[in-house]
Amino acid sequence: MESDNNEVYKVSNSLRAGITSVWRSNSVSAGAFSMSSREEQDDEEALIWAAVLEKLPTYNRLKKGILTTSRGEANEVDVNNLGQQERQRLVEKLVKVAEVYNEEFLLKLKNRIARVGISLPTIEVRFEHLNVEAEAYVGSRALPTFFNFCANIVEGFLNSLNILPSRKKHLTILKDVSGIIRPGRMTLLLGPPGSVKTTLLLALAGKLDSSLKNRCDISQHDVHIGEMTVRETLAFSARCQGVGSRYEMLAELTRREKAAGIKPDPDIDVFMKAAATEGQEVSVITDYILKILGLDVCADTMVGDEILRGISGGQRKRVTTGEMLVGPAQALFMDEISNSTTFQIVNSLRQFIHILEGTILISLLQPAPETYDLFDDIILISNGHIVYQGPREYVLEFFKFMGFECPKRKGVADFLQEVTSQKEQQQYWAREEEPYRFVTVKGFTDTFKSFYLGKKLEDELRIPFDKRKSHRAALTTKIYGVSEKQLLESCMSRELLPMKRNSFVYIFKLSQNENAPRFIN
């Protein structure tokens, strides 16, 4: 291998020397006719690829790549040992400006996979006649007071002995809801406060509390370790989630490209190989997510908490989103990601979903009109009922059929959240020839079932899902993304981080204890 590398180095050096000597002997201006630096760089990459990488077996090719240095030279690199500067240079080259180049980058990824006939795994989420019920205290007994805490313990003990009947009330939270969340489409979950959007997301993500019964998520709470930086937080999340089926897909992709004699784009090749390598302390995926979420400006800043000053609240929400995006998940359920950069985040997610055919359901309270327009499908939920589910373009048509119209200067998202409310509904009544009558949520739900979109949805749910069409890599059967040993190593490394960072404090305290005066009786 070393002799091959030396031959490549000599060939590339002789090529550059030959080109330089030719233009030095010419009297014509070099700027007008000389080979561009990009063409020269492409020649170097082609030489290295033909001399070294193309001859390697598939297993070894997965560990090697061609990366351009800051001086414009193409070098062979080990993707397992990319440094921070190399990763950042690669991401900067691929996605210089996230809003402009991210879509182009994702299309390059998709085209490389598609040209050898590999199909991406997709997930379609179906739920039919879903009910969520709970037993809970209501009124003053639901307040978190010390008296109620003690009373609940005593009452629970007496209930278990069948001495005292339970005073909990039976509540139906989700009421016979059905629907489909399709891959490759952005789905928005809308509803007024208290419309149990979070419960639906938890049910679909399989994270309902054990005290709830279901017949048949990215949380809005930002829980982080304040003493870790943004980069360290995302890197830890990436290590715990693993790479999923990326490595197996890349191995098959490389094998097919070798058989077809296809030379991939060097930068895309290095990125995909580095992203498919498991066990790295910091992955190139971490730097990529930092870039598209606009967190690269605060990547080395402490997250912070109530005591330690850190990043802003909006940035903390983006960190929560980033913790899930660095993993291999194909289905995302996101709860209240609203902040000042919601449009940027949703636009980046939209590019990912449309190009790589992911599945997503996002809950937003009051999305701006430009953010609302980024979605393809709408699910409107109120009081535990799904009022509407279907394409965004037809939602106003349904409510016009019901006799309600959205004013021209009113945001559609705001209209949808208010039209089911008893206090706000009357102002949107549009049938002047008929007196206004309040339409209940149940009335909206029953009418939608007879509406043509509701009938179409019911017909689709009636046809059982064909498991033969499902990709084998779509859903994992393992509980954890990596082995228990790797999880332990990641957690130990995370706990040692603050100790290393504050080692001076520990040493100083230890020396204080040693120098303290000792009293002997």
C-alpha cells in the first residue's frame, strides 16, 4: 500500500510539474489558456482513484476516500480518522450556505444511490380507530399539593385491597382517530391549546405512559446537560443512536459502483463513508446538522442551564431537534419546535423529506404563513377528534363546504385553530342567507367522513398494507441503536467531560485539603 501511495504521489507531482513547465515556456498569458485549478484537482483525484481506490476490495474502499486539502491538493484519507478541520472543510464545501446549497447536496446523495438501482427505505405510518383513555383525578384533587400526595398514597393502598372505591374519573383523550402519514410528504399537526396534539404524537411514537391504555417524538421540553457544548451534545446523541443501516447500504452501493465502473463524486463519497462509520467520537453528520440548523456559530458554546450561562432559548430548541436528526431515524414526530428560526428548520426538513423520502409529523401552535406553505398535508385535531386530514390545498374547500370562509387577511393556520372554537367560530360564518348555527367538533368529524377526502382516506385504510413492498431496512428490530458496551463507553466519556474541563478546580480543592492544618488530640 505504501508503494502505491508513493507512485500516486510521484505521478501527481510530475503532472503538476509538467503543466507548470509547459506554461512557463509559453509567451501567451497563462490566465487565458491555462488549465483551471479545478480541472487540475479533478485530474489528481482521478489518478488517485485509478491507482489506489479502484483496486481495493469493497471492504477496504469503505475506509478510504479522496479529500482536497486547504491548498487544493487531493489526498487519500482514512474516513475513520477525519479531524475537526477536515470535517468542517468538507461540510463547508458541500453546504456552504445551508439555505442555498443543502437541497443541491441532498440531490447529489439521492442521485448517487438511484443510479445503481438502490431504493431508499420508506416508512408509512397508519393508525386506525385509535383510542387513548386514562383514569385521573379532577378538580382540586388534581393539584400537586402535599395533602393530595399523601391522600393518593392512602387511597391507592385501600383501592388495591378493594376497601375503598377509586375516586378517579375515566377520561377519553383520543376518540376513535384514524389516518395515514405518508413518506415523502410534510405533515403538519394543528390544533388549539388542549387539543391533545402531544398525546397523539406520543401514541404514534410508541411512548405513551404506562398508566394510559391505547386500543388498537421530539419533545417540546429541552432537557440537556448544561456543562456540555452544543457540538458535544449532538456528538453524544449520534454515538448513542448509531448509524442504522447506512453501512450496509453503502457497502452494497460501493459494490454495485465497482461492478459498473462508476467513479463517485469524491466529496460525496467521503461524506457518506464518514457518516456510515460507527463509534466515532464526533461524526461528520454532527457538523452537517450544526450547519443546516444554524448552530455552527455556537457549536463550542456551553448549552447552559439555570445556573450556568449558555445559549439562547431558541438555540436550545434547535439543539433538541438536532439530537434526533443526527441519528438514522426515518420517521420523526416533532412537538412544538417553534422559535425565531422555524422557517429555516422546517425548510431544511422539507428538503430532507422530499428528496430522501422520510416520514414526518410536526406539531406547531401558530406557524407563520410562509412556514405553513412548506407543508403538504394537514391534520387538524380538536377535543380528541381529527377534524380534517388531507392535502393542504383542499382544507379551505372543506370548511367552505361547511359554511365557513377564511378572511383574505387572516392566516390560514390561525383560521383553522379558531374555526372549531365556540367563541371564535361565528365570525367566519359565510352563508348570509342562513342563520348561524354552532357546529360542534363531532359535527365537523362526521361531515369529513362523508366528504370525498374522508371517503378516499377510509378506502385506503380498508386495504391492508402489503408487507412485501416494505424495505427490509425500513424498521429496526433492535431496542438500542448500538451495543450496551458502546452505550456504557459513551456515557462514561460524557461524565468524564466536565471532570476534565474542571480538573483545575478538583486539583486546587485537593491541594487545599492536603495543606489544611491538622489537629491531633
